[in-house]
Amino acid sequence: MNIMYFIIQQTMFFAIPLLIVALGGMFAERSGVVNIALEGIMVMGAFISIFFISIFQGTLSGQGLLILAVAIAAVSGGIFSLLHAFASINLKADQTISGTALNMFAPAFAVFTARMIQGVQQVQFADTFHISKVPVLGDIPVIGPMFFQNCYITTYIGVIIFIVAAIVISRTKFGLRLRACGEHPQAADSVGINVYKIRYAGVVISGALAGIGGLVFVIPTSTNFNGSVAGYGFLALAVLIFGQWRSKGIFGAAFFFGIMKTLASTYSGIPVLKDLPIPNEVYKMIPYAATLIVLACVSKNSQAPKAEGIPYDKGSR
């Protein structure tokens, strides 16, 4: 039973950042802007928020500091994504190239800035955020050990983000307009919707969530940041495609890939897997092999927004 609790807890650590970042990608792409810059935005959000934690951990600690860092990650990710929004929407640049540029810039900026300020590229921080047991909830049989022991508040933030995102995209006027701009922007424009503003909003929301995702990825798995999020931004794109650009599908896909990542990272702590005569490298390949297989299976039936990646020109019809 303890092994099952361990696997579920580890899955949450890996699945929640994927869920948050993929939901961010959903907002951008449902508005019509391809955002492959998720990796770079994650790096930027993680770097700035972890640097904030490193500076203020002497005066602040615990959940208050982490919540402030989450807010800073969201703001920094949203601001950084404005570069992609400006290039894609105003300049009508190739969205893939724009996103790639941000992916290349972010880790270089993080490493250069860290070395310039502190002499080394790794930004160290103390983990004062771990929750051994949530009062009352942690004592519930079965559910308590699974979800309310040995956890981080970022897990619950991720669940809240999912619920809010699902409601916003499906049940609100803004969500309807966002989806209209990604499917038929000319029709949306004809009824008075400002396609440019809606797409800007989609990209900024995407950046804010990706920035949070970068921090949420680092906090449970490390005590330093070295300018990398281990390809999680690209894995989040696979989650987005596998989930068919819809919140419920993204939720299931995120936990599928989270389980794959858990098996790859913690197999040595699972007796059944540890005793198998399988090389370490095979386990490490599991998430990426699963990504290729899943994308190969679902790509033919993908239901991407019709206007995704197509710059909108108000003067054309």
C-alpha cells in the first residue's frame, strides 16, 4: 500500500506542472496562436520566481513565500509571452519561429543573468514548502495518505487552475469569444469582437500559466534551478495535442504522461520494476517513447482549431 501512495504522490508532482502548462497552451491555441514557446516561458517563470525565493528566503519562508513566488512566476511568464504575442499578432511573423526564438533566448538569459549576479548558473533555494500532512484531511483513510500527506500546495493550486480554466473556456462569454477567434476569426470580427485583443489575452494567459508551471515543476523535484525544465514545455505540447485542445482531455493526458514520467524517474523505488533485468536507459526513455507513440496514434484524428497558426488580417475576408 505504501508503494501505491508513493507512486500517486510522485505522479502528482510530475502531472500537475504538465496540466498547468498544457492548459496555458490551450488558451493560446484556442485563440488561434500556436505557442511552442511554452518551454522558454517555463524557464523564464521558474528562473525569476526561484531567484525571488533565493533572495527573500532569509526573511520569509513556508507557504506565504511560495504563493508570492507563484504570483511572480505568473507575471513574469505573462510579460515574457508578450514578445511572442507582438511578433505573432502585430507583425504577423511565423509563429513557430517566434516561439523557437523565445525557447532559445530564455535559458541563455537565465544562465547569463545568474552567472553575472552570483557567479554560478545554479540558483539555490531552501525547500521550506513541503507539507508532511494537511491537518484533518491528512487523517482520512486512503485518500489522506494519497493526496494530503508528503505534498506541496502547488498541487492544489494546479487543481484550482484546472477547474477555473475549464469553466472559463467552456462557460463564459470570454471563452466563447476566444474559441470563435481560433475557429472563424472573420466571423468573430463581423459581430464586433476584437480578434487582436482576444488573441493577446489568450497568449498572455498562456504565458502566465506556463510561468507558474515552470515554478511548480522545480519546487517538488529540486532545491536549485540551472536554466532548464527538462523539456517539460515540449511534453506539455504533446499533452495538449493528445487532449485535443480541450480541458478534460488535457487533464487525462497530463496524468497519463505523469505516470510515465514517474515510472522513468522512480523505478528504483518500486520493487517490481527494480528487479526486472531492464537497463536504466530504457526506463528513462519511457516518457519520450510514449510521447512519440501517442502523437503517431492521435495526429490523424486531431481536432486543432481551424485558424490556429494563421495570422489574422482585419482587412481580408
